[in-house]
Amino acid sequence: MPSPKSCDGVFAVIDTASKTGTDHDATAVTFFALDKLSRRTPLLILDWDIAQIEGALLETWLPMVFDRLEELSRLCGARHGSVGVWIEDKNSGTILLQQAIRRQWPATAIDSKLTAMGKDERALSVSGYVYRGSVKYTDYAFDKTTVHKRKSRNHLVDQIESFRIGDKDNKREDDLFGHVLLWDSNRTGKQRRLLRALKNGANTQGSNMQYHE
């Protein structure tokens, strides 16, 4: 579906790699728009990116994430602008959180209770919201392709559509897929807090899921 012309706010979720190199996980970010007034889809995936980034370059990468959020805020007419980034507080994510604190950027560590849950459990808990169409891709996020590990494709769609509950294949890439499970895994409580913060004009942030029309 088209990107929104207005929304409450935009935010991003970051998953960082524990190791660098083409044989290891990547660092990935997914961007979202939230609109509590929407009668169709309150949560939209706007954009995503995935890359192999050496640890020394992370400090130059994070500002680009915030720049993209600001750009999306303007393009989507976000009433409360960019409401920040959620980052898992482990591995190189801890470095990014420290960098954001130093620069007074709106960034929040993802609740460790959520990241500790298995992906199967999170997938089951969010399936109802996806089935009802509460979360969807925008056309831009659905049609986007990039080259990663010498493969050109839409890595977000590929990871989401190839996921199977009970699949124990540890080689399956899920850098971007992990993002789409965090928002709705504890959706009711987190969404209420995010919406309340948006209403009050505060800086806070949330996480995600998707589907395409």
C-alpha cells in the first residue's frame, strides 16, 4: 500500500551483529509509521536496510539512521515527528545505545524479556494482528531490493516469507525478521505507552510486523 501522507510518528528498530564478516549476522534496521487514527492499518513498514558493518564504522552509521527517520517524518507528515530508535542492548547494540545517550538522541533499549523469547513464540503471538491486516508493508518497502552477501533481493520479504515455525535451521538469515516480531510480542502494553507518549508529544519508540496489499 502507499506510504502514508500523515501519521502520528515514525520510529526504527535496529538489530546489530555480534560478529562481522560475510559469514556472520548483519546489522539491520527497519523503519515504521504508527497512526492510531488509521481505520485500515495502524502500523506500516516504511523502509529497511541491511549491511555488513565493521564495529569501527557503527558510529558513522547510526547518524544515517536518524537522518533517514527525519526524512521519513517529513515525507509521511508525522504529527509528532521522529519518535526515536529501539536497539537490542547486547553486542554492538550496546555501543550504539551509548553513542545515542552521549549525543542525546532518542534511543531506547528493547526489553530483554522480549529479546529472550524464541522467534517461534513471538511469531505465534503476533499472527492474529498480521491476519487482521493491522500491520503491512508500504509499496516502497515491499518493492525495494539491495545486494547483501552477493545476493540481490528484497531481504525483508525473503526473511519474513521464508520463516516457518519449528524450523531449526540455524543458517537461516533473520536479521530483519527479528524486528517484525518485537512490536507485537507485547503489543497491547507497548502500543498503549507509545500512543500515550505520542499524544503527549514525548520522545519514545516502539517496534513491529507486516503484510502487503
